[in-house]
Amino acid sequence: MISGYAQHGLFKEAVEMFRDMQIGNVRPNYVTLVSVLPAISRLGALELGKWIHLYAGKNGIGIDDVLSSALVDMYGKCGSIEDALRVFKQLSKRNVITWNVIISGLAMHSRVDDALDYFSKMERAGVVPSDVTYIGILSACSHAGLVEKGRAFFIHMINVIGLEPRVEHYGCMVDLLGRAGLLEEAEELILNMPIQPDDVTWKALLGACKMQGNIEMGKRVAEILMDLAPHDSGSYIALSNMYASLGNWEVVANVRLRMKDMDIRKDPGGSSIELDGAIHEFVVEDESHPRAGEIHSMLEEISKKLSLEVHRPNTTQVLLNMDEEEKQSALHYHSEKIATAFGLLSTAPRTSLRIFKNLRICEDCHSSIKLISKIYKRKIVVRDRKRFHHFENGLCSCKDYW
């Protein structure tokens, strides 16, 4: 049942069933641990993941290739890349899967130099890279804007290792080129792919168009996506946001009317934080938490302290037709800010916070949390849809390239 829940994306239900086992004094075995760890990874439930690791050691459950890879993956995806590295280094034997997991984890945490170094170590250890290895290493290059290195790895995969690129590899290359502003080259790569590009590949280009402000190409790509995946809200939202950034509210209204006619709904932004083994979830403008009043007061305190740091809210991120004051208020209650405020309220000074968001972090929240980490002397780790951001002393691990 736990495995079934996890495989169908019901991660909370998988973890709840695992907790029910504990309450019912049913001892988890090897299969249980392997089944529940992916759900823990997705939820960011680090404390529960640590408990499972400790439980396996104390109860003589053999940590083989499968379980060790799951543990390394769990630590990386729960925001503790140092623990992932510690587990990896303790392994007496490492196969291609464990190498892939640590390389992808390092890439996700903006540890690009380390990811490249571990790729070299993998080759020196005589382990032949797989197609998954190259997805991780190309993602690392994309996160850091290493265009030439990315091109070299792509060619190495084909000419030296003899692997045929999958659609995921092309998607990584499109993302790499698009982020670097090479939109025409990225589009040309898609159009000349020997395999059919999927919606994820086109979405990478659409995201780059939004980032680079290329409305004409963005409109063209969005139309392609609407044909490929007509009921996916992402392309409609991206197109709407591009026109909203230009203040073209008539086109924005038309796009949203089209969504309404097709009963397409935007995925709501949500963030979560784990404290004392419990996961607290928040959505935009959330007032449902039992400590909502305290959270609101903390948000007001944060806002005042940010203003003293000459922080100006980036209202270009509010893509709605409202006045400046309303836009600033809307930014104030983004889910990751609410989760951050709750974390500051609920933990001792200098305690690190780990926040998990289902969408890409916006520019205003990114700049705000950088300053919050400096003001409150906290390390704040935020996992968004794409990667981890490690905020500390007013800086971010992504170096503002994301």
C-alpha cells in the first residue's frame, strides 16, 4: 500500500500509512523502508528520513545498493546534501545508480564544481556513465550557465560513450542555451531533433523566452504547447504572464477567458516546512494555520526590517491589473514568505530552515529571503520546482542565476 501510494503521487498518504504502522507496533522491514523513502524525499520530511536511516542501522537491516541509493537521494532531496555525501562516502561499493544520485543531488544544490568532480571520479572508478548520468551533468551545466561545458558533455555522450540522446537530454540542452540567452540556437535544436520533442522540451524554451523577454518567440512556443498539451495550465499562464509584464491586460484577459472556457485551472502556489517531525503547509494568503495571527505579525516585522535594508518589493512579479499598494500587499503573502515567517517564529535563533515549494520561487521572494537570512542570521534552504537555493548572510548559492 505504501509503495502504491508513492507511485501514484500520494506522498502524504504513503507517509501517513507508515506512521500508522508505527502506531500499530508493526515493525518496518527492508521493503517498507525502500517503499516509503521516495515519498519522504518528495515531502522533504528530513527528520523522518533520518529516523529511518537510524532505524535501519539499529535493526540490522542491510543497506544494499538499492537502500543506499534511496538514502542518498532522500538526503539530497530533503535539503541536506552534506548528509547525502556522508552516506555516499561510507559506501564500500558504488554502482552507476548511486553515482547518478549523488551527481544529480549536487547539481540540484548548485554544487556544480562538485558535480563535475564526481563525474570525473566516477569515470576514474571505471563506472561507465549512463544516460541518467548525463541528465544530471547537463542539468549542472544549465544551473551554472556553463554553455561550452554542456556542449562538450553532450558530444562526449554521443561520440565517446555511444549513447543516443533521449528527449530529456535535448530538454537539458534547450534549458542550458535558453537560460544563457541563446534562444534562436535553442529553438533550432528543437526543430532539428531526430526524435519528437515533448511538452517539457518546449516548456524549457518557453520559460527561457519569459526570462529573456522575447515575447514573439514566447507566443509562438506557447501556441505549440497549447496544441501539444491543450489542458496543461503552464503554457497559458506563461503566455498570460509575458503579456502582463508588458501591461497588455486585454490579451491577458483573453488568455484567461480561454482558460475559463476550457475549465483549465492554475496550480496554486504552496510551500511547506518540517518542524519537530510535523509538516506545516501554506498557500498564498494563507490564514488557516492555528498561529495565523502570530505569523501575520511576523510578516509585518519582516516587512519593516526589509524596508530598513532599502529593499523595494519587486512588483513586476505581480502579474495582475492592480495598483502598486495592492501589488506590494500581494507579494507580502506568498507561501514561501509565510513558511519562512512561521519557521522564524517556531525555532531557536540561528536554527536553519528548510522550505519546500511546488513552483519556481519568484524574484521578489528570492531577493527578500536573501535579506532575511542576513537580518535574522539564519541559513534558509528553499527547494523550488527546479533546484535548491541556499540562502545565507544575504547571498544565495545560485548566485542569482536560476
